Amino acid sequence: MQSISQRIAEELGARAEQVASAVQLLDDGSTVPFIARYRKEITGGLDDTQLRTLEERLRYLRELEERRDTILKSIAEQDKLTPELEKDIRSADTKTRLEDLYLPYKPKRRTKAQIAREAGLEPLADMLFDTPEKDPEAEAAAFVDADKGVEDVKAALEGARYILMERFSEDAELLGHLRELLWNEGILSSRGIEGKEEEGAKFRDYFEHDEPLKSVPSHRALAIFRGRNEGVLQASIRLANEPEDRRETHPCEKLVADYWKVEHKGRPADDWLKDVVRWTWRVKLLSQLETELMTRIRENSEDEAIRVFAKNLKDLLLAAPAGLRPTLGLDPGLRTGVKVAVVDGTGKLVEHTTIFPHAPQKKWKESLGTLATLCLTHQVELVSIGNGTASRETDRLVAELMRSYPKLGLTKIVVSEAGASVYSASELAAREFPDLDVTIRGAVSIARRLQDPLAELVKIEPKSIGVGQYQHDVSQINLSRSLEAVVEDCVNAVGVDLNTASSALLARVSGLNRTLADNIVSYRNEHGAFRSRQDLQKVTRFGAKTFEQAAGFLRVMNGDNPLDSSAVHPEAYPVVEKIAGQSSREVQALIGDSGFLKSLNAADFTDETFGLPTVTDIISELDKPGRDPRPDFKAAEFKDGIEDIRDLKLNMELEGVVTNVTNFGAFVDVGVHQDGLVHISALSENFVKVPSEVVKAGDIVKVKVMEVDVARKRIGLSMRMSDKAEERAEARQQPRQARSEKPAGRSKPQKASQSGNRGKKQDSGATFADLFANAKQLRK
């Protein structure tokens, strides 16, 4: 049997020794960012994506081994562990296979089969199974025994049937065959529950829906499961070729019969055995396997939804920062007013107030004067406007401010305020602003997330940022684990300024936690700015292991050692000193000297400790020390006069910001308080398999309006400027007519909307109508 390292290596396409080394580092307490960045020689260059996969698989396979040991011990204690069974258990490569093998030996409540065996009916079951030529009723008569609870022939045959049913249904190989058949040829079928049509209107696309089980997209599967949980849908799994008449033999019954070699040859016991097979499938196996496969499709869908969420979160966290410039944060509102917060270039709150430019107060001119005074007093450069209620009205106010006071040189940007209210009411915000109203805290967050999205968004629970689909329907443990890993990777990829970072940001650094982060801030407040990375060792509970894991990701700007502002790890400073010594130059003189650094041969500076990958990274880092991997800042320009969904016209071309990317397309904010959907088929002139390969959260894109449904607040967009709304409307209408003309009765399986479209352009007929039903669920 393969070792865990060998198996993971095969899955990753890596060498077993690479995986074994990475596993050892993880077991020793190293983090993924640290291993990926500073231990390339040991792992053979495994990157952070590979290491995250390795970490997940290591967890799964270790759980599998633990369960395997428990099962072997349990069966051995029953004196039923044969060499053949032990071999099968040790070679089982999934938890499902392992549980199948354990099923006959798993301690369980007294079953009807067990009661029948205790009544001495197993010989009858064996006799009728082995020799169908015998007459069931005649043979059963000999087993009637009222003292054992077998009152008559009927009871004896019923007990024998339960024994065979249990035997048939607990065979691991048969279970595997049935599971494979249902998975490969099964149909996920959903139907609306009668009388729930109005209550479940948002699920009406699934009132009569059939789709191949193994290919159902995650968003549709999760929608069906949610509808079922809300009591408006019923879902089942069936085979495409199963008979309508339940009296006819089901394909799975035939498989059971063939496996156990039960044939109908007109012998006395054949009808009885046929009933045993039918009962085995319909009573024992059907519900069991349907539940299991529903769980499988749900887990697969959850995994995909979590991957989508993680990808969107990463894109959002690594969005371009506007920079540490004085910023005015506006949290829009109508009746309660617009909350205003001014933060300086370090993100420190310097002044706050509330203005009432909108109805019912309508203090427009007073509000303009207040904003102008604040901007002039604090030399504000950026205005960050939350995208919630009254966002466009507030945006119009700032536009007038910029026209009226051009010398202020302001730049306005509408930002997502998702999670701002969560942060405002959090313990962290209360500690940071104990005397500030929660609404003003929200304005501060809106201002800061423009300056540096990563630094601000790490303060918010990732699930509250609002870039996932069906996030409350998936495993919260798996979701949290995945999102926490994304945050950790993003923070460490960018690096953290030791002297300005908040406790929340420091806590995400490799090797640190909330306690150590608080200790760093306390030390900084008491002793002033850190002058070097070595000063970290003076912080309470900051030991050698923590220093090893964290130091390379913490930056000390303008400190005593110029290398402390780079990603060069302190343990590798001797390499830089060696380069400086051989060239007779100061370390400071090396930094940024591209011509000289490119002339170096990295191999000349390797030794037993630092190999070629590390030295190459060091030279690259010296060229551009502490470089930020995030893109340059750009702002979308919303079209003037387009403030409400009613302002949109078909074929109108707009600029917008991608807010969320799903498996079926992307949602784009065009400034009308309702995101529009660009279906996967409309993302590009060319075929798109995965939307995230074309767009990501935060991208500024040009879109064309294809559909506007004011009543249902639906906006259909296209990124193909050649598309014409009239043609798309006609294409959408045709599938609807086809559905309405479909004859009554069992529906034929529907293929996924993009399947079969492998040409240059994808057909998007009916997609907006079908998918907007899911869109409202995405952020719930």
C-alpha cells in the first residue's frame, strides 16, 4: 500500500521526498506561506497552491488512516478479521470504500435480520438461496416455532427474506457497482411541491427540472437543496431508463440479481428470491444510496462553492490600494443622514460628522460646505463612497463638490461596503473606537478600505465580505478553513509594515496569533517604533520559532538595517553580506541597482544552507525590495445620469466594477444599486469554460445592457459589445416557448446551459431568466 506521502505526491505530480519534507515542516509548526517562500530547497519548490492542496489531503488521509485502524481493531475484537478482509481494508483508498467494507461488521441495533438469525432462520435462508428447486413454504414449515417468535410459515419466510436482504445490501463490491451506475447514469430530479408554488416562487426554475447527476453545476445543486430544505421542492435520483411502471424490474434490481446470480427459471423458490431482490433494492438500498449520492453531490457542490468564494476573496483582498493618502469616507443614508469620517495618510481618524443632503432634510448646500471645509482642512485627496442606500445620490453630491471646488483635486470612488456594519459592531472596532458610534465606525472602514483593502478587510470575518455563493449552505468548518488560508496567503504575499499595522493585520502574519499581535502593538505603543526586526525578540512570548516564521513577512521601513524593509529573511542576511563583500560595496548600495544585480550569477553565492532558489529570490528582492504584488489603482467611472435601474436602456454601454464571480458568470456594479449579471456566455467573444479565467472581483469592465426587468430588479449585461439586446431577447423567448409546449409527464433530462456550445460564441438563450432566480441567493 502506498504511503501518504507517495499518494499525495502522485496527486500533485511531485516527488514523494518533496511531499515528505513538506509534511515534516508542517508537523514541526511551519506555515504554508513560510514554507513556500523560505524553504524551497527542502520542498523542491512546491508553491503555496500545491502546499494548500497537500495540507488538505494530508488531513483527509490521516483521518482515513485513523478510521482504518479503528475498523481493523473493531473487526479483530469480533474474531472476524480474515487475511482477505484485512487486505481489502488496508487497500481501501476512500472513506466510502472503507465504510462499505465495515458495514457487515459494524455494531448496530438489533435488526430484523439479526432477530431472524437468533430465531434459527439462517439455514432456511441459505437453503432457499442455494437450492431454488426446493419449495419455500414446504421448507419453511420445519422452522415454525412459536417459542422463538416464528408463529407460522409466513413469519419464517419473512425472517429468511430479511436475512438475505441484509446480506445482499451489505456487500461492498455490489454497493460499489450500484453507486457507480447511479452516479454515471443517474438524473437529479426536482419537482415543486403542490400548494407551495407561490411560497417557493424564487425556485420555480426547479419545479420540473432534470439534470445528469454527475454534471450538475454547484449553484444549481445548492439551489435545489435549499428549496428542499425550505419545503418547496422535493428532490430524488433516478435512472434515465428506469421504467415508469413500478411493477417492472428496475435496472438496479437486475444488477443485484445478476451479482448474486439470482435467475428466474421457473423453480419453486424463484418468485420468492425475486421478491427478496426487489425488497433489497426498494427497501434497503434505494434510500441508502440516494441519501449517500445526494450527500456526495452536495459535498462536491459545497467544495466548488467554497473554491469560488476563496478565489473571489483573494481577488478582493489583493485589489489595488489607492495608497496612504488622506481620505474622506462617506457611509450614505437618507433619513439618518450620510456619516462622514476623515482619516489621514496612516488611516487614523482625525474628524467625523453627519450631513443630511437628501430627503427628508435636503440640506444640500450645507452639506457641500461641510465637505469642502473638511477636505480643505485635512488636505483630503480621496473620497470613498459606500455603495449602499443613497450611494448614487451621495456620489452626485461629491461630483458637485468636485465641480464647485476644483482646486481640491479630489478623486471619488464608490467602494463595496459589504461587511462594514459587521466590523462596526465588532469587538475589534469597539476596542479601536470605544467612544464612537457604530455608524461612524462604518464610515471609517469605508475610507480605509479604499486606502488599503487588505489591511481593512482582514478585520472582518471573511464570510461577511459578501463574495461567495450559498455561503450559509456549505460546511462552515470547511468554509472558514479555506477562507482563513486565503487571508493568510494574501497578507503574507503583500507583507506587513511592523510599525503601522493593526493588531488584526499582524495576527494574520505567518507564525503570529491575536495574542502575539496584541503584544507587538503594546510594545510599539510603549517603546515607540521598531528600529529593526531583531527588536521583535524583545516582545513578550515572541520566541525563536515565532521569529523564524514571521520575520520575513514583517517590514521595518527606514530602520537601522535596509534589509529589514525587504522580503529577505534575517537568516539569509549573510548571503547579502557575502554579495556586498565580494563586490566591495555597502549593502545599501546593492538595493535597487538592477544593472549590477542582473550581472550576478546566483550559483556563486550558494552554500550548504542556501541553495539556488533562495539566492535567486534574494537577488530578485534586492532589485525591488518589498514590492507590492497588487496592481496599480484605477477607478471605474459610472455614467452620469444613470443612478437607478429605471435609467437603464437596452444596448446602453457602461463601465462597471465586478463584484462577484460565480461558475455561471459575473455580477457587475454599474451604479444603480442592483448588480447586473454577465452570463458566462456573454463574458467574451470566445468560448469561456471558467468565468474566473476571464474576470475577477474588483476588475473594471465595459458592459452592454441586454435586459432590464424593473419589477424583479434584474439586469442582464454582456461584455460582448457586438451583442444586440433585441437578438438576445428573441433567443431567450424561444426556449421558453419550447418549455411551455412540452407535453405533460416525466421531463427529459436537461443539459447544463453551456453544454454543447463549443463554437466561437456561446448561446445564452434563457440564461438570465434561469439564473437570476439563483442570484438573490448568492450572498445569503
